[in-house]
Amino acid sequence: MKRRIFDAEHDAFRDTVRTFLAKEVLPHYDRWEKDGVVAREAWLAAGRQGLLGLAVPEEYGGGGNPDFRYSAVLAEEFTRAGAPGLAIGLHNDIIGPYLTNLGTEEQKRRWLPGFCTGETITAVAMTEPGAGSDLQGIRTTAEDRGDHWLLNGSKTFISNGILADLVVVVAKTTPEGGAHGLSLLVVERGMPGFERGRNLDKIGQKAQDTAELFFHDVRVPKENLLGEVDGAFVHLMTHLAQERLAIAVAAAAGAEHLLEITTAYVKEREAFGRPLARLQHVRFEIAEMATECAVTRAFLDRCIEDHADGGLDAVHASMAKWWATELQKRVADRCLQLHGGYGYMSEYPVARAFTDGRIQTIYGGTTEIMKEIIGRSLLG
């Protein structure tokens, strides 16, 4: 089915992204996978190409275009290329809105130009060893010391944790406030007491640096409070719909790409003297996956339209996130099976997609959390 949500400008942008991937990312990706981190030059190249800060106002160096469909194009093309390590989606779609919507004029002028050029790489630090989706379990504290906050605690599984120059840290500023006693503090590279732990060894997305972060008596200036004191819960909830939609968009693109390469594979691969595609079981597998992808794409495109118009709510974003990521997981497993032994070989794209995509049902809110949000909306 022909998609109707993109116009000629979006198609031209897609061509730009594909050219960027071919020139600046794919030739280096195997090395980044081995190194466990993307070269900073790739971020600078993305900035030069105008891929960073798409929605940031032009006066701060951004593209000045809040149309989420451009972010959707980025997510789709990076996923299809098998290059999730350069976490532009995290930078643009998750952290960007915090800085542009919550930042003071001084903060925006201080942080956003580098954000858009790639000189300033960002991360958000919410997850802790004992707290993931449950914000009430956060133990990192920030004490009001007059002209600064004294930050203590640790975070884990932080994407961009090694490279990040700015880290938006979720910390407890009112201990008795529970989830409503949290604030967002921006910690900058080089602040005394801010240390990075090891670059975590994951089963997939190995080029994407994921780290432990430690804060020991870090003096965070009052000027680095982002948003309102004790306002982190509301701030986080406000922007989660876009985060989850972005993950869903990438998931659907990943499933579609796996289907494409597997369809080509079963046409060429022979068993028992004929192509795999001649076997009824294989045809049924392809038919089922193609139908699931098509139905999912129709729903997601509607969500993208709604979000571009400012009308996507948390419930439908949660539906999109859990359904698309679970679809990606199922498709990856079935496509790997259809590849047989070759599917288990790391040089085959299906093997990398199998491990890279597994995190999708976990970060940004697990499938179980998504279902809980939907269920509460229906049942109270």
C-alpha cells in the first residue's frame, strides 16, 4: 500500500539520509561495533548535514521544523541500514524536547548550538541499578545547598553514556515526595565528582555506547536545573509519547526490512532441489509476516499523523510501542529461522537485526508497562 503521510520534501530528506548513511556511517560501522562506540566525527558529520536538532528553533542553530515525519524518516532509514549505534533519535526526539521546551533562554543559548552541530552529545540518566520504569524507586539525590545542588547516586544502562557531554539526570530533590519529588538536573562533562563506569557489554547494538554513571558530591549549579523543582515526573510524562512513537517507528521499519531480505533469500536458497519459496510453509510464513507488517504500518502512520498534528495521546503511543516492538521481535525470530544456519552467522544482516532489535521491547517502557498504561485507561 502506498504510504500517504510523506510529501516530496520528506522524500528528498530520505535521500539525504541514505546518502549520509552510505558515506559517513556504513563504511565505518564494523569498526564502531568492535570499538563499542561511534566516532565523534560521525556526530559532527550529522550536524554538518543538518540531521541534528531538526525541531530546534533556527535562532539556536536548529532546523526550525517540528514536523515529526522527518524524525520518522531518520528512524526508518537508520534501522533499515542496521546502524542503531549513532543514537540520533535519542538526541533529537527524546532529549531535544527537554532542552527546547523546558530550558531557560540562557540554557538554550548555552547548550543548543552545540547540540545541533554535534559538538555536544547528550544523554538522559533515569535508570538505576534498582529502579527502571518505577520512578518511585530512584535513589539518586540532589540536596539544595543554596547556590548549587549536591548530587549523589548512580545510574546504569545509559545510552550515549561514554560520549555524552550533557547528561539530563533524574534526581530526588524532595525525599518524601515519591515520584513527584524528582527534578531534572543537567550535568556537564568535566564536573568534579561525575565519573563514567564501564562501557557495558551488550548482546546487540554494540556500537552504541551504554554506560554506568556515578555522581559523588557533584556540585550542579542552580542554573542547570531543567524545568521546575520537583517537576520531573510531569516533564517526563509529557514527552514519553514521542519517545515511544519513535521506538515504534524504528521497530516497524526493522520488521519490514527483515521481511524484504528474507523474501529475497528464500527465493534464491534451495532445499530438496527447489527454492525455499516453493514450500507452502515458507509461503505461509512470508504471507503472515507481510500482513502483520502492513496492518502495523497503517496504524503507525496514523499515529505519526496524529503526533504531527499534536493529537497523539499516551495510550495510543503505548499501543504503538508494544505492538510494533513485539512484531519486530517475532519477525526477527521467524526470519532468522528461515535463513537456517546462515541466520546464526553474525555477518548476515538477519543475525545482527535479531540481537540489535531485542532491546526494543524493553527500553522506553517495557511491553508490560505499555499494557498496564492501556489497561488502566480502559478499566480505571
